[in-house]
Amino acid sequence: MTGVPLLLARPGAGWLAVLALAGACQLAAAAVAGTTQRSLRQQICPPELQSRAQQTSTWLVSGSKPFAALTGGGLATAYGVHAALLAGTLLLLVPVAVLWRSPVRRMAAMPVAAPAVGDVGGVGGVVGGNRSPADRPGKPGP
């Protein structure tokens, strides 16, 4: 957990280096998590809902930041900065617990893509709208 060094830090160049390394690790982990999340969402979400799914995710993440800042400021005012940092660090365990209990933890491969709306299934391993008119359900062949 990259927030722990911030809770333990004392003045000095050594701690500054530790905090810089923890910040770099946190940024790298966020980039990896974001890429994995988008890849998984793009794989399981139908193409016509991709933009909605991305926007909802962005809205949930970005929209919660002002409330988190307000809550952190309130905690720091009421109980001190150390208590607010401790609460924030402990809250970072919530997504870990959720993912630990979810089926995502046991995934060894990407799931099969969802068919497009109105698509009954793939023909010859093709999922989506890549069919000839003769292959479409309900359409007579030549």
C-alpha cells in the first residue's frame, strides 16, 4: 500500500525519496489498473454501449473526487491530518477486498465478447455484424 509511507514519514531526504518512490508506484499501479479495467470492459460490453460504459466509469471516478476531498478535509479538521491520511489509506483496501471476492480474481483469460444488439450468436466463430446476408437469422439464403 503506497499510502503507508506517508503515515510513517519523518523529515529528511531519505523519507522524501521513499515518498517519491511510493508515489511513482501508485501512479504505475493506477495506469495498469485503468488499462486492465478498460480492456475488460471493452471485451464484455457490446460495441454500441462502449461510450456509455466508459463515460459512466469516468463519471463515477471523477465525480467522487470532490466528495472525497471534502470528506478528507472534514476528517483532518475534526481529527487531525494523520487520522485523515489513515482513513484514506484504509479505504484503499475496499477495492482490494471487493476484487478478492469477485470472479475477476479467478479469471485466467479474457471473456468472450458480448454479441451486438439484435445478434443471436456468431457464425463460424464470428460474433457481431460481420455476416453475409445469407447467414443472418430469418433471412433466406440465395
